[in-house]
Amino acid sequence: MIYLNQDFTVTPWEVKGEVDYNKLIIDFGIKPLSEDILNRLRKHVGRLHYMLRRKIFFAHRDLDWLLDMYERGENFILYTGRGPSGHTHLGHMIPWIFTKWIQEKFNAKLYFQITDDEKFLFKHKLTLETVKKYSYENILDIIAIGFDPDKTYIFLDTEYSKTLYPLAIRFAKHITFSTARAVFGFKESNNIGQIFFTSMQAVPAILESVKQGKNVPCLIPLAVDQDPHFRVARDIYPKLGFYKPAIIHGKFLPGLGRGGKMSSSIPETCIFTIDKPKDVRRKIMNAFTGGRPTKEEQRKYGGNPLICPVYQYFYFLIEKNDEKMRKIFDECRNGERLCGECKRELAEKMVKFLLDHQKKRENAKDMIERFMLRD
Ligand code: TRP
């Protein structure tokens, strides 16, 4: 039965099935976040973010090196990004919330890439005008997270191209088609923009080094599907005279249906940041759960929080108190907590979370230019 759980796909263009993160660690050649490295982090930040305590961020590349550098007095910059293929949903916000915490703890600059070129090239139906519209919608959500306006630089690939392009071609020159094909599975039918794209995603990690004229370490928080771009690019940075960026990998927020990550293509199982309270309540009340078919069975046998998206939403986003989280787990397991009340509790907390976010999102409308990097 070894094969039962292995039916999943994780690439930058597609995430499908029940992801086995331990298998990904092996397949991608990344390192689990060990107690050792978490203790090292704790020395610098005090209490760890709940996403670290709960292993929502679960793996890394060269984080030990980054901490060595930091302890020697070299500050690092942060880099992350967003592919603007539609409106922002809760899953997208997980790495952003975590990135904001690191920015605060380490007082780090953040480069935030909006890959409008990527989404135009990879999504056949999207026009450049539409991706641009989504880019600026998404930027409101990014600003609403609370990044430091004096230390955060947001840019669209097509708009910041005078700076990005001459750097991207330096990477492109070292990446052969056969490497890109082996890593991403490209076929003859892929358009040539897609094949080039990894070189655009590589660039922001070196923007600060180029600006300062000396090497500055970089940490990239990302959802683990983005790792393949950097697996390719990390071989190139030293060839161009730069440090390899360190990476910290996050898990996917599941959708409200059965299995799989939250995905805009199934809107009923996906909560968007601009959803209205009544839609949020409906989606949550209709969610799949780990509960039993009847109240009596639930009381008697308890539910299964580990396969339950409602539980996962508390875990990933809503309930930051570990004690309370454990209580939800125990109450579900021992049959005290019924799915209906659990969903209602989540729905109300989620509505509150979103109304607060929407207020900040509205305020962000006047702040866009403070954050944009222009050339
Ligand atoms: N390609 C990413 C996406 O589709 C966006 C992105 C660009 C990104 N640069 C990044 C994500 C760096 C994480 C880290 O969402």
C-alpha cells in the first residue's frame, strides 16, 4: 500500500493531490527545519512564529549559512513574489504573513516581484491587460499585510524591465534548454517565453547586491512549489559572482473541499480576500470535514482533524494560540466538538479576519506608489 499516498504533483505550474511533504524533501533535495536550526533562530528572534512552531514552514536551503553570515554581522535581504493570475486568496497570504514577521524581526529589506510576464505566458486565456489589473489588485493585499513602506520594494516584471532584463539574460546564458526541460518537463509545444522565465525569477535575489556593489545575503520565503526555479538558478548565482540565496519552504493551505491545495479554479472551495461575509460563511458551512456522518457517531467515535480543512484553517491562519489549538484537536478527537459548531466558529473568526484585512486593503489604495520600484 506504499503507493497509496504518492499520487501527487508539485511543480511551479501545477499542484495536485495529497502532498507528501516528507517525500518532497527527498525529491527536491531540501533540508527539514531541524530543532537545531530552529533553536538558532530562536536565539535571534525570541519566540518563534506559529508557522515555524507548527512546521507550516518546514524545510530550507542554506538557512544555516544565512545565520552564520548574520552572526558575523552581515544583514540579509528578503525576496518573495506573486504570480498575478487572479484575485488573492487565503493560501497566497500564508508566505506573505510569514515574510512580514521575518522583516520585522530582522529589520530586513524586502524585494517583492510581481510576475505578470509569467502569468501572461503560462495562462493561455489571460491577456497582458488582465494580468496587469490583477497585479495592482494583488498589490493592495500585499500592502495590507503591513510590510514596512520604507523597506519594501514591489515591482512588475514588465514595468521594471529596464533593470531586470539585462540581469535576466546573464542567468539565461547559463541555463540550457536541456536543464530547463529536465526540471520543468517542457515539450516542443511550450512557447519560448516559458522556457526563458526562470531567469526572470532568479534576478530579484541579486538586486540589492547590484545596487550596493557588494554581495548581500538573501532569504527567499516561498511555497514549496516554487523551489524548482531556484534549484536551477542557484547553480548560476556563483558563476555570476553572487551568493546563492537561502530559501525557506512553506506548505500549502488546503482548499475547503476534499484534499488538494486552495485553488482559484474551484471558487466554492477557495476564500478570496475580497469575498463578502455571506459568501465566506456559505463556503465554510459547505466545507468538507473530517467528521462522522451522524451526530451520534461523532459523539461516540470523534472526528479526524488531520484530514479536515476546517481544522487546517484554524491551524494555518486563525488560532495562533497553541493551547487553544490543542484544545480544538482534542475536542474534535473525543467527540465533544461537532462539525456544525466548529464551522460556525471558524466562519465568524474568518469574517472578522477578512473585514479587518479589507479595511487595510482599502487604505492601501493611497500607498501603492510608496511601495513601487520604478526605473
Ligand atoms: N512564480 C511565483 C508565482 O507564480 C511568483 C514569484 C516570483 C515568487 N518570484 C518569487 C514566489 C519568489 C516566491 C518567491 O506565484
